[in-house]
Amino acid sequence: MQYPPNTENLNDWFPASLRPDPAQRLGVVVGGSLSKGLVVKLDREQRVEDLAVGRYVVVHGANDTRFFCMLNDISLNSTNPGIQNNPPELEDDPFLREIYLGTAVYGTINVTPMLSIEDGQPKPVKTIPGHFTAVWNATVEDVNAVFGDEDEGHFNVGAPLELEQTQVNLDLKRLVERSVGVFGKSGTGKSFLTRMLIAGVIKWGRSVNLIFDMHNDYGWAATDERGTQAKGLKQLFNSEVVIITLDGESSRRRSAKTDFEVKLGYDEIDPEDIAALRSSMGLTDAMIDAAYTLKKRWKHGWIKRLNNATEDDFDDITSNTNIAEGTLLGLQRRTQRFERWDFLVEESTGDSVQRIIDLLVSQRKNVVLEFGRYGNELEAYILVANYLTRRIRDRYVDMVERSLGDEADKPPQLVITIEEAHKFLQPGIAGQTIFGTIARELRKYNVTLLVVDQRPSGIDEEVMSQIGTRVTALLDNERDINAVLNGINGAAGLREVLARLDTKQQAIIMGHAVPMPVVVKTRSYDEDFYAAITGASLTTPAARDRLGSGGRERRRL
């Protein structure tokens, strides 16, 4: 080779073709443990700036075993402490700088083994590789060996960081058989991420869905922060999705094609429905006890009678029960707020619950309940979601118990989506709400939750422990990060990864639906996604058929 004369550029003397490829090999294992992860000394050719937490690396151990690991920390080290105290001046001497790099000073990374791949199969990690084992960037083949291919049981949610030519596929059956949580601070795209997950479930017919659409984000169309309109589930799946509404005027104004308006009668509301408003309306235990007493004495019209109560009514209650007048007045002031909600009528004109049950169970439809202008009133959202869910779950319990011994009569798997989940599941009340009950039951009665929240620390710890799959965008509150990682293997290493996600289109997925925690750049919710999700091979009748009679899976198409 002819070396160029009279040059001080090291790249001319040592061209890239003569150096090891830094895009593949990162370094070698020099320490670590199974519980704390591996310490990897970087090769001198590997630039620290090219690495980022969340990347996947592979350690090639003995006997063709590959350890699939996540990078969770990066650090700079030196062989001589004096270098840190008195660093040499190297700006004008690139040759000396090259001598120092990789010898006197070097970079290290911490990687956490997530899985070991043996004979092409991912398995739990029970050991670690030895000293000086080579560490490499994960390849497409490595990722595919862990997450498999997209098929009718697996749904592509995005690509691992820096490996956009491959994809991460969720196991949809495992996703819906336990409750799911979508978390992230405001503005991180939780609604778009949730809509994408539900679209995958509908596409492959893994469950029917009831979505309490607080801000009209899921049914017909949604507007992102750039002002661009994105298609809702109704536009994607048409006849497979039914939109119902509490606010017909709002739906018509947005050209959302609704099936019917939900009207609830005062005569249908029970004290259990009021109890769910304990926190948001400031109800005391005495007020809730009073509600049960009034229902017992005044029967079905108890709320309307309380709102219009006369002095004689109050005298009757205070004289014949142990309820204080101040408690009655406080409860009355709160229930009178209901009168501004037009979806509440004197008496029910039809059984909204039965119509929704028929759509979900008999017709295998996915139901989106839009709240319109009432989505901005948290009390209305909590009341309606709790009212409908309590009754639907009771019907499901009855159907499941009657189907014992005959799987054909079993209702299909149902996933109920709620937003602002901590308002339903906060400590102290989660054990008394229907949503806390559903979360703890796992899939005993074929009903699970998809909870969407920006404050996971506000959710009861016991409920969080029952959430099978957690899909988490950026969180920067320490309590929220602790809540999401509680009970997750390798939580210490994942903490740094979670706190450094981008604000858009990045999430970490952990739990039941993935073989290991994974950081993904999520799919864009755009025309390409619409085309993929409504592909000709994924016709909605076939998807509905996969739910089968009673929710049983059919053989693969």
C-alpha cells in the first residue's frame, strides 16, 4: 500500500478498510454479575457517542449460546487517576490523542442479560458469560430469534432502537388475557399508542373491546398536536366497530357515525355507582352510607327525590335513621350536579347495558362510547364508566358460570379501555370499585382492562402488580417510574432507559406479551399503517370468526 506523504491525518495513514468494523463488535466482558449485569470494556475503535441506552447487544458465549442483553449505562474510565486530575492537552496533537484512547482512557458499558438463545430458542437467563467474551451489536437475526415474525398471533408495534429494518411483535393472546397498562407523561402519544394496540387486537380478532372514549380519540377521527387528523377505529374497521355516544350533538358536529345515544335513568343509579365518585366529588363515608339508606327507603327514585327533597323528607330521614341532616345536605349538593348532564333522564327509555352486551357478545362488535362535551367532566366519565362496567361484568360472570362444561356458550374475551385510570384505581378505593375487582380477577371471567394514565404512581400497588403488560412512554417523575418498574426483573437497569426515552414515538414494553423488556420506536400511525392494518388477507369476517363460538380460537388460516 502507498501511504500518502506529508500528512498529519491519521485516517489517511490508517484507512477504515484496515480497521475492525466498529458497527458490529463493541468490546469484551471484563466483569459483572447475574443480578447487576455485565461490565463491557469497549474496543478502542468504538466511539462512546455512537451508543445509547436501550440498544440491544449480544454476547456470544460458549457452546453457541447467545446472551441477548440491553444496554442500560455508559461510563468513561482511565487506568491512571492522575489523568482525571490533570488531563493532558490533546487538542493540537491528534496522534497522542489516538494513543491515549483505548489504552490510558477507555469507555465501558453496563448491559443486562435478558434472555439466552440456545438452539434458536429464547430461554430465561440462569448464568453469565465468562471474562473476555466478545460483545456485539444485535443483528436482525438476533432480534427475530427473540420476537419472531408477525402473524395472526403476533402484532408489529415498532422496531428496536437502531434496528429499524426489523420489528418487535407482541403476542396478542397473552396481551389480552391479562390487564394492560399504557403509561407516559402528557404529550407522549399515549392515545395513539393505545389506538394502535387496539387496532392490532381487532385486526386479528383476539378480543372484543369496549372503549370509554373520554376525549373522542378512538372512534371516528383524532387530531394530533400538529393539527393533522388521524383515522379512528371506525374508519379502519367500519362494520366491526360501533360508535355510541353520550352527546349526540358533538358526534354529529364531528361527522362521527354513531349507532345510538346512551341515556341513563336516575331510577337505574345505585349507591355503588355513587361510591365510585368518592374522591372526585369529595364524598365522605357517611354520605355513601346515607346513599344506601335512602335507596332502601325511597327505592329507585331516591336520587331524584333527594335532589327535590322537602323539609318533611329531611325530617323523616333524620328522625327514623341515624343520618345527620348535615350529611344529607352535603350529599344533596353533590347529587344536584347530575342535573346538568343531559344524558341522565327521569326514567330509562331503554336498556343501554343490554344493547351494548348484544353488540359485544352476540354480534362480536367493538364498541366505542364517545363522551363528547362530558369528557371534560371527570365526574360524568367516572359515573358512566363505572355504571356500565359494573353491569356488563355482572352479565359476563353470569354467562361464564352458565357456560361451565360447555365452552361453546362462553362469551368472547372482552377488553375494557379506561383513561385517567388512577381516578378509578387509587389506593383506598381500588378494592371497592369494579375496575379494581376486574384487575385482580385476571381473566377468570373473560374480562380484562386496558388502563391509560399519565400518573401510574396514583394506581393502587396491588392493582399495578396484576397488570400483565406495561407499555410505557417517557416518564420523568421518580414515583411514576418506580410504580411502573415495581415487580419487573432487572428494574434497576431499566430505570435509566425509561427516564431517557424520546418524548415521541418511543416506548418500553415489559411483561406478559413480550419475552423480555424491549425499547421500541413505535410504528407511525399514518397511511402506511392504515394500509397494513386493513390488508386484504386480514378481512374482518375472518377476524370475527377467530373469536369463534364462545371466544374459542380457530385453527390458523
